[in-house]
Amino acid sequence: MGLASVATLPLAIYVTRFSESYELLHAGFAIPVAAALGLGAVALARRGRARASLSLAPRRGGGVAAAGRVLGVVGLCLAASALVALGVYGFLEYVGSRE
């Protein structure tokens, strides 16, 4: 899920490049998808670490949970920065249309 979260926004932007009916602004609809995938990755990593700590066997798979958590957080950061960029664009469009 973390990898999907990180890849969602660049993939949405890449698809708009080759589509005649979609513009770059339409890639903003992928922001909630990336955020949901990022939150899911963080939750799954937390569950995986909790499950590994309850096991009597030697800890294995902790690296995968850590990588999932890092990728989930990176996906959340990408979604947040895309949301800020979209907000700044909307603000500038609003200010530009008032003149």
C-alpha cells in the first residue's frame, strides 16, 4: 500500500500528459486516493509490528513493516504537498480573476 501511495500522484500526472480530455488540474482527484493508501500503509505497518512483537519466534519481517511505514508517510507527504499546491493554484486563480 505504501508503494501504491507513493506512485498514485506521479501516475495520475503522467496519465494527464497523454490524455486529450483530462488536464493537469484533473490529477488533483488522485490526492484523496494517495492519502487513503498512505494511511492504510501506516495502519498495516503498525499492525504488522504489533503482530511481530507478540510472536515467540525471532523477529522477522520488521524491515517490511518499517519500509511500509516509511512509504506510507512519504505518500501522505506527497498528498499534503499536492493539496497545498492545488490550494495555492486556486487562490492565485481567484486573485487573478478579480482584476
